[in-house]
Amino acid sequence: MSRTTLSRRLVALQSLLLLLATNVSAQATVDTPGQPSRTGVPGGFEIVGESFVSAMMIFLGTEDKVLFVDKVENNPTQINNHPAWASEWAVGTGEQRAMDIVTNSFCAGGNVLGNGTWLNVGGNLGVTFASMPHEDQTGQSGPYFNADGRTAIRMLDPCDDSTCEWSTSPVPTSERWYPTLETLQDGSIIILGGSIDGGFVNNIERDNPTYQFFPPRPNGDDPNPNIRAAILADTLPANLYPLTWLLPDGRLLVQSNWATAILNYETNEEERLDDIPDAVRVYPASAASILLPLRAKDGYKATILFCGGTNAQTERWGSGDFIPVTFDASPSCVKITPLESRSYEPEDPLPQARVMVNMIYLPTGKILTINGASKGTAGYGNDTWALGHSYADEPQYTPLIYDPDAPAGSKFTSEGLSASEVARMYHSVAVLLPDGSVMVSGSNPNPDVIREGPYPTEYRTEIWYPTWYRERRPQPRGLLAQLSYGGPSFDITLDSEDLFGDVENVKSVQVNVVRPGFSTHNMNMGQRFLELETSYTAYAANKSATIHVAQMPPNAALFPPGPALVFVVVDGVPSVGKMIMVGSGQIGEQPVAQAARLTAATVVPAEGGNGSNNGSNNGGNNGNGGNKGNGAGRLGMGVGVLVGAVGLLFGALW
């Protein structure tokens, strides 16, 4: 045998093994979701404990672990002989552990990379008591032993075995306090804006109106260049935490002060849109904002909703006679579809005006509207007119549900919802959990831990439960552990219980992918919702169904790569979510394939079906054992075909 022939055969072997591995990986499925472990209070709140640190920032790291990050302050929990300002909460058991994050993460930003690593970027100077700057910025001196956090890029790979810890990138960002992070279509992150030092609002001396990337994109001798963004430079003083979303065409919508622009971050070109009406929405006006669910029926149209805020004109923010706590919040809601129109359009107003309000996706596509106050702004200080230290008053205790599909005039409702007993003011957070409930924590409009006064440092942590929480949940079998952009469709199976005994409920099924995001300052950076395209083959004889599901649309800008939760919703009731990986699991250009064409939706009538045929389609849908056999059977069949192909080819080659 010649060396050339052997080389050719080895290349063929390598290609076939790669194809085999790809097929195996593509078919990996998650465990079948079960039922929630909590009883819950449908429509209401339950206090589930006190957090180790006050929750200025939280995010869901695994199905069971929520990560908390605070500013440096005198939290009662200690780690390495100083107060902790980061921790981990196990949702299942309520157990917590302190974590050492080292640098001052005060008013940092955060998001998740395409490989699943979470970033926490920027912050403030190292401090002593009452957030006063420390003369030692190295972290070697008490009382809090914290270093300057303004250039820090903190990284965490979440885990369930308590072994993961925060680390710091050796390549820093430029000094940033109140930056925004958005994950891009290649799984990298853009870091936008902020200031180089603290203050209620920004000014020209401390402004950082630039953006950078992580991983860094070197330019010549500069390992991590700053690129000036005109939309940020032009919108002082209310340009901190600019509201930013990746659009389907790969550009960014950026909203800052009254201005709005579409930014091409690759070319640094901007397209200015109309000013936002009625109110300022960015910090410290602090409105709610959210990208509405992306759905095939709407052509995956990207529409961003803004609700609440403060109608303060630009010159008022830095004025000596500006007293935020006397300002009424705005009830205004507006929305914009920036790739279709440069103008905002009105939406139903909030029933109660709010600032510092969160909007959180529920697995059904409805949106929880929670937290905040009806007077004032975000921020705190030692001013004589402040409420304690708070710049806001009149907390709003009762949440709302926003329904994007409801007719005009009835988008918001509080029907069936009860009030919290905890005021959630400045530095409150909320994040979706896999069982469809929402963890709510924080509230600390104070320079350090203060346990008395009108709005003390808050550690009580609640879970809010949707009205459908106690309903029996669907238990879909066959959900993939990783979704690609385009590529072959896959099947999941639902039995009669999953369809609530009515085969017609198959027509209501949704498969929704949700990224809960990084919650801080009433934003959830990176929060995103996409409904996968589906069809079905349903069987009237045993009231079961096979749901045919397309992968993610072949456009990574619609839903950037990284971890997310997947839910299957039947008749308005979601399964418990499973954490999956969207995309390749790597940072870099994502593989994109042609979208699969789904078979037409069909209900096989009872007289036309038979048990064996239904069983083969549904993979044995009468128990959990059947679902694993179904997934493994499909996987084994694919492996068998490929192994057979290997044998035939090798027979021909050798």
C-alpha cells in the first residue's frame, strides 16, 4: 500500500469519525423535566430566607444556583476575614456559600459569554466605611480589604459542586462605573459606557463614552482599544447604563438620555432615530425595558418596550435645586421596532407610575412587571431631603403582568396577584427560575449596611409564583441539550397527561427558549426570549402527540450563543425549564445551516390510528423510561447507520 493511499484512507477515516461525533452530539437530550419541588403561593410571594449579601446583582448560573453580587459593604457574612460581597444560593435547598470577588463590584455590569462564562465588569474605587474611597487601592488594608474594581473583568464558570470561584481577567477594561454589557452573535461581549468615578449622574470630566470587547480585539499596540460612541458622548449627564440590545441585523440599538441610535460597532457608524418621548428611561430615571418575545409568526421582529422612568430635562439632573424625591414617576410606555421604523409608538401605560421597575419574561411569553416606586429616581445620598438616604419614595408592592398579545387597553393586569410585604427600591433585582417562579431580592439605597430607617439594607429574599404555578406541568421527552442555528429538526413527545387529556391542546404548544439575563439596576442585561417554530403529529386515540421542533433560526444575532432555559408550554402551562446550550458552546463565528422544513401539523383520528404506530412515533409515551429509550433509540439508529457507512467505505478503500 502506498503512502498516498494510506494518507487518503486516514483522511477518510478522520472525516467519518468527525461526522459520527457530530451526529452523536447533535442528538444528546436533557433529562425529562419533572414537577416543581415547591408548593408555592400562586400569584403571591414567599420569603425563602435572607441572602448572605445584599443583592445588587443576581443571575441564574445553573438550574439550581443563583449567584449574588453586591457592592463592598459591611455584610454580616464573612469570608477570608472580611465581609463578603458575593455569594451563591442553591434554589433547591436554600443553602448558601460566600464567595470572594476581591475587587469592588459596586454598580458593575454583567452578561454571559457564548461558552457559558459569566462576566462582571467594572465597579468603583476600593472603599472603607460608608463607601468612602480608601487610601489603599490594592486591597491589602482593612476594614474591607477590597481593591479598585473600575477596570476589573471578573469571570465565573458556574457549578453545582461548590468548587467554582470568581477570577479576574489579566486584560482589564478601561475604568468603568455603570457600564452595560451585551452578548454579540459570535458569543463575545461588548462593554459600553460608564464613568471613571462615582456620582449621581455623569459629567464630562469623568465620562467614558466608549466601547470595548471581551475577549479583547487588539489594534496594533493597543491590546484592548476604546472606541468612541457618539450616542454616549452626546447624551450627558444621563448616559450611564445605556439601554442596549443586539438587533437581528447584527447592529445594536442604544438608548441613552433622550436619544436613540442604531450602532454598527464594527464600523463605528451610527444611525440616529427619533428621541424617546415622555420620559428619560436610563439610570437614574430607571424605567423598565425589554425586548419583546421573538416569534416566527412575526418574522422574528425585534420590538423593544420601555415603561416608566422620570420626565426630567437634561439640564435638571445636575442642578443644585433638583430634588428627585419630589418628582412623580412616569406611567408612560412606548415601543420601537428599529429595523422597521425610526419612531416610537405609544403602548398601554402602566396602571401605576413607576421608576426602578423590572420586566421579567415568564416561560409563557407574558412579562412580569415588578418592584420600584412611584416617586423619585434611583440613587442615594446624604442630602437633607432624602428619605434616609433614598432618592425615591412610595414603593409599589403589587406586581403586574404585561401580555404582548392582549388587545390595546388591556395589556397590563394585576388580577389574581397579591402584594409583597418588602419594599424593593434602589438596588433591587429579579430573575426567572427554571420552575417558572421569579427570585426577587435586594433593595439598598444606602452607602453601607443600614438596618434601620425608612428603606434599610434588605436581605430578605422572596420567590414570586405565577398563578399557574400549582398546575400539573408538561413533561416533554426528547428536548435537545444543545441547539444549533438551523439544521435538522427534532421531535419531542407529549402524553395524554401532558396534553391535559385533550388532544386539541396540541394546537397551543410552544417551545420557548429564554435567557434570564444578568439583573441589576432594574435591567436584565442579555435577557432574551425566542419561540421555536413547531408543528405536530397528534393521535386522538391515546391523546398524545409528537411535536416537531425546528432548531434556532439560522441567525445568531436573533439569540446569541450561550446557556439558556427551554420550556414547553401546553395550554398556557409551562414545563419546568431545562438549561441547554445555544450555539457551538464556543466563542467565535457560529456554524449556521439551512433551517429545516417541518412536516404539516396533523391530528390522526382515533379510527385511523393504532397503538403500535403511535408508540413508535411517540417513543413509548406512557412513562419516563420510554422517553429515554426514544432518544437513545434515535441516537443508536444514527450511530448504526454511520457505522455501517464506515464499514462500506473502508471495504471499498481497503
